[in-house]
Amino acid sequence: CKSDKGDIYTILAVTSTSLCKFKDNQLTIPLVLVDGWNRICIDMEHMMSTIGQKFVSAEGIKVYSCCRVRRIFFSDSQYDDWELPYRLRVLPILEKQFKEIQRA
């Protein structure tokens, strides 16, 4: 993330910690996932404000190979699943998985 002062910060979401940490321009936050598909929404403005900075832009995203990702997108605010365009929703995927489990 880029701050209004031009500094670059990294926000790292990991499952290997339960505490937030900030060191050397890197903010590490815990990521709690459940089995199946998860929608992860990170409020960049809020994250940057916790370290006394103002969010200006996202400079990039890295996703490591230990997970599967269906979609990555940016939005101006947090939306409920039903407010998103159909192709970005998580609920239809979960409904399909549930129906497949019921058939088995």
C-alpha cells in the first residue's frame, strides 16, 4: 500500500499468527479461514489508519501457491453477497456444494 506521504507498506494476511504485528513497514494480520470457500475483505483505509497512515493506493497483490483463489477485486466499500454482481458472489458456489453433498 502506498501512503499519502509516499511510503510503501506491506499488509500480510497469514493463518500462522493470532496477533497483529507491525515492523519495518510491514503490517501482519491474522487470517482465520473455515473449510470451503471464504470471502476475505480487507479494509485498506482502516488498516493503514491503525499505523497512523492514510491509504492512497494498492501497489500490488501477491498470492502464494498454498491456496486457491477464485477472484480478487477492489471495491469502494464492503458489500453483502447479494449486493455484488452474480459472478463475484460466494453464496452460489456454496449452494452448489451443498446440493452436491445432499445428492451423495
